[in-house]
Amino acid sequence: GFKSFCITKTFSLSVGNAQGFKKIYLKGGIKMNYKIAVVAGDGIGPEVMEQNILVLNEIGKKFGHTFEYTHVLGGGCAIDKYGEPLPQETIDICKASDSVLLGAVGGWQWDNLPGDKRPERALLGLRGALGLYANLRPATLHDALKDACPLKPELVADGVDIMVVRELTGGMYFGEKGRKQTDMGEAAYDVEQYSEKEVERITRKAFEIARKRKKHVTNVDKQNVLESSRLWRKVVEEVAKDYPEVTLEHMLVDNCAMQLVKDPAQFDVVLTENMFGDILSDEASMVTGSIGMLASASLNDTKFGLYEPSGGSAPDIAGKGIANPIATILSAAMMLRFSFDLDKEADAIENAVAAVLKDGYRTIDIMSEGKEQIGTAQMGDKICEYIK
């Protein structure tokens, strides 16, 4: 007679709230219960999120975990219902959860709204409200997709495995904004500003990640022109002294943009500020063949995170059943790894994705000659089958 018993342990996982993970010890392992806020969003967001949840539920069955989902609105759908992109209820539920999954926000329907009322403000608002200052954007070229890479084969012969670590809550996107009259008419401005603390914390994240990878950090800035970059580089060099085993290299952002298409294999961890990271991470993603393949994580000082695909809402293909759900599914794998410390479960998803691709199944965005094209739901089903 084996007896099961429960122990409740509290972890501080969100800004201003401590969340409880319930551990149930059973023969053969530990079952975990997690509360996940789901912001499916707009466009293809609900379609790919549906497949994401199916895959997570398959992981739950295989490893004995329970995932409890609370669906909330954010983005254009929230504007349509509430008149604002990020209702307070959404913020509160996200804070009360163990992690957040996001599909996508935005679309042509809301393009003419003022900047502070656009769907994208939901994402920026969540990042600020949840203290998510570190954005992790992996760019990995799967062997099965080397033909989809737009670069010459010899440039990616050794593979591509880049982790862009982007500061997420500072810089121009969050700086002072305004308009004023000048001799040349009305002018608009957006202020780029970073404090020493902001730079230090994102730099430490980058170096800690590099420790577990190839131990190389490329700091990307524009210190030859921008005063904010000069402070940024100064702080990075100070923090680097605490990580003597990690090699630090500096690169100007324009040169980095060139090097990503000239020699992407040279990069390991790329550390940079908000706007540069926004641009460079999208460029790095296309080296891998499709932005529909790449996930991202946004973390705060605890293990709490928001996980989303790197791509947008793609309203032009919404409802057609052809969107690639892999990036969203891989974002769930990142959640399992970085927020819940479930490495085996994350490996199971990533290995299933790799196996599906190796066996020749493709959505339309990564389709190539001789492969079998399948839709959004079929891709989700295939990944679930391989997890089993």
C-alpha cells in the first residue's frame, strides 16, 4: 500500500503576488498543478493557441501534471469589447497566475487608432505591469529546415543557434514622447533613456544564460553616437568582470545587422537594448527560415514569465487553418523550462517538433519540395502524436 500525500509550497512568481504551486508526490514522480493565464489575442492568435493548449495537455497526461487555464482578453478583441486594449481584469488575472501564454495582438482593423489605444499597447502594458524586463528570443536553425534558410548553404553549414537577450521595459519605447513646434513645422520626439540598474540586470541575465551555452556574449549598441549607449557599454563592462569565464565582445548595431547575414554562426548570446533587439531578433529569426518557427520568453526577477511566438497576428491568413503553430508551441516549452523548471517536459515538446519536421511535415510557410503540407490543426495533432 503506497500512500500519496500533498505538500503545498509557495513560490513568489509574479509582481506583487505570491503564487502557490501544489506538489503531489506519487509513486514514480511529482505531479504539479499550474495556473496559466491565456491571452489568445487577435488574428491567428486563437488558432495557434488552441494547438498550444492541446500540446500542453498532452504533456500533462504524459508526465502527470495539471494545467489550469484562465482565458482573458488583450489587444484588438479587448478594444472591441471594452474600448481599451488591456483591461485591468486581464492584468489582475495575469498577476494571479503562475505564467502567461500570449498568442498575438493587432490587425488592420485597428490601424487608425491613436498610438495609446492600439492593440500593441496591451503587450507593452503587460510587460510593464508584470515587470518583464528580459526578453529571450532564440533563433535556431533546425537541420530539417536548412533548405528554408535564405542564406547560402555554406554560411549555415555549422548551424545557427543564437539567443537574443533584449531589454524590454526601457529605452525609446517607454521613454518620454511628445510633439512640438519648430522652425520646420511640427516635430515629434521619443526619448531614449537607460539607467545603470536597468542595464545591469539585463546584462546579468545575458551572462547567466551564456554560462549555460557557449560562454560568449556579443553586446550590441551604438556607443559611437548615442550617450545612452556609452552608459550601456560602461555598465556591461563592469558586470562582465563578475563572469571571467564568459567572453565579451562589443559590436555596433549596424555592423551586427550585417554580420547576422554574413556569418550568423559566430553569435551565441546577443545582448542589446529594446529597439535594437526588436529589429535584430526579427532579422535573426529569418535566418532560420521562418519567424513562424521561433518562440520568445519575457521574464522578471522571479521565474514568472510571459511566453509568445515571435511573429505577429497575420490577419491576412486568420481563419484559413494554415498558420504555423510551432512557434507558439515552442513558447510553451520555454515556459516549462524557464518558469517551471520542467526540463524533461520541455525536451519532450522540442524533440517532438524536431521529429515532425524530420519526417517531412510542413505548414505552408516552411513548405519545400518533396515534403507534405499540413494545416494548423494537423500540425498540432502530429506534435501530440510524437509526444505520446
